[in-house]
Amino acid sequence: MRKLVIAAVIIAVALNLAGCWSQKNMSDLAFVMGIGFDAPPEGVDPEMNEYLSLQIAVTRSFGQEASGAGAEPVWVTSALGKGPADAEQSIARQIGRVIFYGHTAAIVVGKERAEKGLEGILDAIERFPGFRRSILLFIVDGEAKGVLEAMPKLDQISVMAMLRMVRHTGITYSIPFGDFVAQTESEFIEGALPITDTVPPGGHDVQKTRDKGNQEGGQKGDKEGGKEGEGGSGGGQGGKGQGGDTSSQEKIIHMGGVAVFRGKKMVGSLEGSASEGFLLFKEQYRNIGYTIKTQDFGDMGVIIRKLNVKPEVNIVNNRLQIRIKTKFWASITQVEIQQDFTDRDVREKAARILGDKIANDIKLAITTAQSYGSDVFGFGGHLFRKNPKLWQKHKSNWPELFSNAEVHSEATGDVIRTGIIRRSN
């Protein structure tokens, strides 16, 4: 009898599960791949303070792709609202399907929107049970909608390209949504998010050069064009021709920089070497190429294989002291001036040069964050674990204490691999 009861329960559960799936067909659902939040355009109703974009999978394109027909895999639609939920309802009225977030891979927020604060966005995501705590958040150095509309050649769906960069290449900061929310609500650490943007296939640095050329060409054209109506448009065309037109080309995703928060409001960013220093501190900058300009080796390329970062904090005479000790293991991937790496002294010299670079980049990341008064490194937590009473005494003025902290950074390590070529001819 007991076995019959157990079997009946299993069958009943199976039937109920099957019934749940049969209630909605795929054609009734709008599968959201990515979500974007931007500041509303100028001139709209002030009450409409949310501009929401959804990147929705075009399910019919999957069959067309299999048959060889070209079709865009996603469609991006947008709407204004008094908040995230209101904007979502406006989109639902446009598409006539049930919005489904079970496959949502990423949420992107425009920089201007993030600087106003993420309270409403984070609240809406946390309250809805369809979102996973592992979903990733990105700040866009521009408009979030533009990132959702980008169609990279290899992945075609922009948010999938972003996830691949985070999970497999390690070139940007990686933090799940749940961890970021915990940081924004913690008294020991401030939040940080990766920054992304779109660029033409030529690349980020090439685009900056072209933009400069466009600007210089336009200025030159304006000077040569004379008065308005007598040649101004010709000057504009001259500027365009000098810089090159990339507007018709597809956009690709570019990762770079770290957005810095205080509470739930973005207050600044870490760029270039400061961004790399932040990743080094977080021990996420591993197995990635690192190029250093040196006198003894020329342009020296390395790959950091392993990192061990140990922060020490203390308060002396009411001033915070931060000391970072880093241990690394690295491989040489390129040198411009050939050296004999079978010589131990040569390897130690390369390790010292790399150590100085790592130490300086970490210090630059900390001092840049100090200018925003944002302890994205969690030094407050280190002080709390070391001396809870001392933390309780100073936590009320921690941003000021952190901003005026004395920072020391040192890094030592070993070169463990130098490649097949060990000695120059």
C-alpha cells in the first residue's frame, strides 16, 4: 500500500508539471534577452522618469536561420513610464505577448541614468521572482539602448557577447547582481560595476582617432566654407570625408572601465591603468596580456598567471593607513629588446619591473576611488574584522577617512615562464 501511495504522488506531481508547461505556448511569450534603462529624452513629461528598452528574441528567425534565410535574431523596443513597472506595461501593450524574463542574460544602464541612482531599478528586479540573482549588470558609457541594438558578427546578440567577455576572456570586472546589491546596502564596502559601450569594427582607439579627425576636418571645413549659406555645408562634407564614415557599419561591444558607486548612485569611474589596478586588487586580472614600456626590455608583454593580494589597514593618529602587499607569478610573452632569460638576474629584473607596474596600478586605483570618497575595495570590512571597536568609532566618517588615507603598495613575484625562445642570437 505504501508503494502505491508513493507512485500515485509521483504521477500526480508529473501531471501537474506537464499541465504548467501546456498553459502557455512559445508563441505566446516574449523572451527577453537583455534589459536597458536610460534617462528619458529631453522634453517629455517630467512624471515619465523611466525609459525602458527590452531586447526580445525573434523566435521565427531561428527557423529562418536554419534554412539559410537572413533574419535579425532580436528586436529592441522601448517605452516611457513612471517607473520600471509602468514602462514594462507600456511595452506589453505594444507587443501583445507575455513578457518572459527566464532567459534574461544582462541588464544595462546608461551612465546618465546611473548617476541619478539605481534605487527604483534594483527594487523592481529584486521584487520580481523571474530574475536570477546571478544576472549581470553593466553601466553603458552612452545609451543602454544602443548596446542592446548592437549586432556583433560572432554572437549577433549583444548581451551574449558581453557575457562571453565576462565569463571566458576575463577582460572586465565580473560581479553577479546579488553581490552588487549586497555591496550597495553594506556599511563596509561600496558597489562597483563594469562599463561597456559600442564601437565600430575598427576598434575603440581607432574610433577615437577618427572622431578627432572628424572634429578637425569639420573645423577646417567651417573656416573654408565661409558664411552660412555660401559653403558651410561643403565644409561639413569635407570634415566627414577626412575622418571617414562609419555610421553604416555594424557596432561591436567594447569593455573597459569600472563604474564607482556611493550607495546606489554612480559617482565616478576607474579608467585605463586605474581599472586594471582595480581588477588586480580583486584578483580578477589573471591569464590576460599586460604590456609594459621598459628601458631594458622595450615593450614587454606578460601574462599574470596567479595573484595573491593582501590588504592591511590601521588607524594611527586618526589617519587611515592602507598597505597592499601583492605576490604574483607571471609569464613573458614578448620583449622588444632581446635578453637572455636563462640568466636568473634577467628574470629577476623583469619581475621587479612588473612588480613596480602592478603596485603603481593598484595604488592608482585606490587614489582615484579616494577622489570619489567611495571605498569599493572593502577596506572598512578589513578594519571591522581586525578591530570591531575601532570600526564602530570611525564608521560614521569613513568616506572622509578613506579619502584622506595614506596608501602604500608593493608587489613582488617571479617570472615562471619565458617562452620557447630563451636566448637572443
